[in-house]
Amino acid sequence: MSYNKKLTYTVDDDGRSRLHIPGQTRTIRMDPPMKGDKPAPSTMGDKDWACHHWICTLRYERRQFTVDFWTGVGWNRKPTISDVLYCLLSDAIGYENSRDFEDWASQYGFNPDSRRAYSIYQAVKRQSKRLRRLLGDELYEVALWEWDHEFKKEKQ
């Protein structure tokens, strides 16, 4: 399965955003993000990081994946499906490209003896597996290796 057409997403009046999958009539949907009140996780470094917490639920076919998403205080809008998927796919690419924890840690400049680094790695691993379950194996692979490029062009 290969998609050569450009990815597009829309935001409905009710705040739901949809990613239109090229070559398919199905879409990946995200419910309107809900404002949360969790502080930034300690894995993000600075415990006093001023941020906004969002609870985002992605849906595809009959599956769903709810994820916590943080943005800096300068971010003045609700995240869209494009924002959330870009972050999830970026993390998943790093995980999938690593042979193991030590390889992942060296790629991201972490000390492989660090418990904090291992905790972050485990969180990324769980998140990547949940994203794979949401999308299914075939679409997950396409998203990793073809869509990430589209999201990067959009962010520039």
C-alpha cells in the first residue's frame, strides 16, 4: 500500500479534525481536544515547564487511542490531528529505528545507565504500540515512512 497523494486534514465546526487518507474513503478522526490539568510529566525535563495539557482521542475504524498532549503556553490554539499525529509518528520513528534501548538512548543523547531515560523509552514504546494497534500494521508502516515527510513539509 503506497500513497502518493498529499495528505489533507479538515477541522469541523464542532472541533473534530479528520485526516483524509489518500486512496481511501476512511479518515482518521480526532475528537475535539479537551483541556486537561495534568502538569508536564517529569520525563519532559523541567518540572516547572509552563504548559497546556490536552486530552486527545484518535479514532480509526472501530478503534480508538487517547493520548495526553502538552503544548507550551505560547501555543494559542487547540491541537489538530496533524499536530498530534506528527508528534506520535516522530516518537514512533525513533523507536522503530532503534535496535534496543541502548541504541535509542545513544540516538537521543541519553545515558544508557539512566533510569529516567529508560522510563522515557518505555513510554515511547507503549505509545508506539498503541498507535500501531489504532492504525493496523499496514497503515502504521505507511504513516511512519511516507506521512512523516508530509507533516514535516506542513510544519515548515
